[in-house]
Amino acid sequence: MRATWRRLPARQYDVGWEPGLVAPGADGSPLITDHYFPRAEGDFPTLLVRSPYGRGLPWSPMYGLLFAEQGFHVVIQSCRGTGGSGGEFDLWRNEPADGRATVCWLREQPWFNGTLGTIGPSYLGYTQWALALEPPPELKAMVVQVGLHDPYALFHADGVLRLETALAVGAGMTYQHQGMAPFLKSTLRLQRRLRDVVTARPLRGAYVPALGGEVPWLDGVMAHPDAEDPYWTSAALTEAARTLRVPTALISGWQDALVDQTFEQYGRLRRAGCETALLVGPWTHASALQQGWPEVFAESLAWLRAHLCDDPSGLRTTRVRVHVGGEDRWRDLDDWPPAPAADASWHPSPEGGLVRQPSEDSRPLVSFRYDPADPTPSVGGPLLSPSAGSRDNGALEARDDVVTFTGPPLTEPLDVLGPVSARLSVSTDTGHADIFTRLCDVDAEGRSVNVCDGLGRLRTTGQEPARVTVPMSSTAHRFAVGHRIRWQISGGAHPRYARSPGTGESPVEATTFTPVRLTLHADSALMLAAGGGEPA
């Protein structure tokens, strides 16, 4: 690790290891737990890491060894029904009770001094929020790295299945806790068979050969597209952040599949008056823990030392730090989102331009045809796969089913810091369609690179356009002098999202597909939060 990440801090302690300890779960199931500790006299605070992905690589070195070297007891535990722990794994459902049971077990350990923190990414962030629903008095700090609290938002966008993400999570949840070899084998098998899965009619059950068997919870995910379904409301941990008083650091990346959930967590913690900090880097879900690990580790360590060891010397002076794309610099801010300096709405023109002057009518502007039998492909963006991130969109934008509107070359830099959205006025000939909208940065050579995006569903009647606002996530990005702003619009992004059949039928159940003609009307707008956010 030190050869890979040369900016890691020097080791302070030798590390000891107690593998295979047993903590009873809420139902009595044995939860297998590994204990890492500094080989030194004295009291040290404890970090709890609860994972459904096993206790070996990468968790043992990144959390067990590195944090124990810095003076923490680290407890890495396999969730119920995973990694050798007893009981049945029931995605999302057991974590609050098992987290509380683990704290009860910690209280009985002779090395536990009553000061507890939690840390971890992704589902390991979910297990932290589960404990925070009823935080024990010992819990003094949390570090949620690229973590989630809302399973629905991980798997669906406005009722549309995030297909590629669902399959990636299916492979990870099923195989990663068995060890790196089974996990890598399953990942390769999914890559080989991905096209067969995502083009199947119906989509339901098509994943079985690619994942090596049925995954009941994945069937449940696909069968429940409604956010208000009790299937999802019982799994959401939204309430945890609304009343929390435990100091919580949040870390994400601009191309992380969970970045929007991180911003939601930050907003709720701020409104609750909870001490919090936010770091957002130039990372995807995976690269935050790879290329970004030195920054992520330093941020996490400083937060834990401040709140568990009474040593605030490593904390930054501002609440928020974000990496500004296009400028490739970090910026410290007092809060997020910063107040924009000006409204920066851009409007499509008939010639394919972007202009600042809004249209005074809703006339049709441009039409394009989306064919679910040849769906518009996804390129980059906030995914869990290696294809995530900022990518050249040139080949995508050359397709007939993608329309673009491009502003003039900028004569001065334009900073966009905050939420981005699209106000769309669209009619269709079938009454049912999806709409994918993306902000791109076009450089002086004409290369178009994605910045942020979003997808929404359309329901139209006759020739009347439907008016919808599609959230496009948030960004901190500088459009440089000579660059141009581009607004990209299409009928989908496959296989990132399940393709719309064009009929209103569930994409999971559909066997018949109908091409859809979408018409964008002039009273549409790309909404940017421009300016503001000067360095604190």
C-alpha cells in the first residue's frame, strides 16, 4: 500500500490481530468479527466496520491495518449471513438491530474504552446510518465514504431501473464476501454475458446465467419501481440524519453513483444542526478508494482524531472542500451549495445553439426517434463499473437519436457550483418515453466530455407537451475560456438504465417494444448554478 499510495502517514504503532471473534447478532446468529489493535499500552478508541463483502481484501489493509497503525482498535465484522457469519442475509433489513447488538458485545470487551466511531464506504456506509437511527451513547463520530442511506435511489431513478448498477450490486453482494477469487470470476462472467442480460425480453430473470443463479433480493428490486412502496420505505434510513447529533464526515466523488445521496445527507445534517464536513473529489465510486485514497484517508483520520482523540489539529478551517473540474483545483467553501452569483439558465435555439434569452412560446424545436430495439447507449457517468466517469461523448453525439445544443465559445471562465437541472417541454407520439439529459464541456478542439446528467420519465397526452424538471445531480466545474457549454438530450442511456419499451409497460416485464418520436419544445431550459463559491 505504501508503494501505491506514497502520501500515507507514517506508522505510529505495530499492529496485532485477533481473527474470528464471535459477536452475537440480534437474533443470536454468530457474527464473525476480526479485531485489529495497536501493540502498545494505554486506552485507544474503537472503530466499527460492518460489511457484507467479507473481512479480507480490501477492508483488512485499508481499515484494519492502516487505522490500527494510527492508534485505533478496529473491529471488522461480516453482516449476518455473509463472510462466515450465521443466519440469513436479508438485504438492508437486519442492520439496525445487528449494529446495536454489536455495540452491546463491544461493551463487554476489556479493551473497549467506551469511545466509538464508525467508518466505511458504500453498504458499509448504510450500516453506519443503521446504527445512527438509535445512536448508542458511545458513538462519538462517523465517517461515511461514498455511502448510501436510501436503497431505492441506488436502484431506481424516477421509477426507471438503474440496470447496470443493479447487476453490479448483484454480483458484489453475492460473491465478494466469498473472497476475491469468486468475486473476480463472477465479475468476468457478468461482463461476458452483460449484453445478453440487458437485451433480454423480458428482462425479469434474465440475469440468472450471468450471476450464476437466482438472487431473490434482486428480483425484489426489479419488481418494485415505486419509491413509496413499503418494500423501500422500510429500508430507507432517511430519518437517521434528521435528528443526529453525532459529528459526521461525508466523502464522495463527482462521478460516484451515490453522490446525490451524500448531498442529501449533508443537507439533512446541516438542518439538524449536526457538526458535519463534506469532501467531494474527482472520483468515481471505485476510484475514491483507489486513486483518491490518500485524500480520503487523510480526511477520515483527521475527523476521527478530532472527535475520538480530542486532537483537532488536522481539521481544515472550512466545512466543505470540493474539487473543481476543468480547473483541476481544490476549493474550500463555507457551505454547500454555495449561493450562486447569478442565474445561468440556457435555452435551446432552432439552429442547435444555446442562448441566454428564453423563448416566448412553446413551438416545436427538434424531433428525434428513440428505438428501444437499438437503444441509445450509455457513455461514462456515475456508475459502479470501470466505465464510469468523464468520457469523450463524440461518438454518442453523432447518433441520430441524440440531439445537442451548444453555446458560443466563452470569453471568460464560467464556474458552475451547485445543483444542475433541466426544465423540459417534450411531446411524444406514443405517450410514454424516458428523457436523458446531460451537461457537457466542449473544449477548443471540439471534444465533448460529460459533466453531470439525469433521467426522467415522460407521460404525454396527444400532441400536448409534458413539462418536467429533471435533476441532473450537482457539480463544481469551470468552463474555461474558449470552451463551450453543451446540452445533450436523448431517449435513454442503455444499459445504465433499463430501456423504455415505449408502451407504458414495465421495462422489466415488456416483450414488445415500440419506437417513440420525441419532440423538444422551445420553452425548455438548462438550469445552472453559476458563479459564487469563492474560496473561503
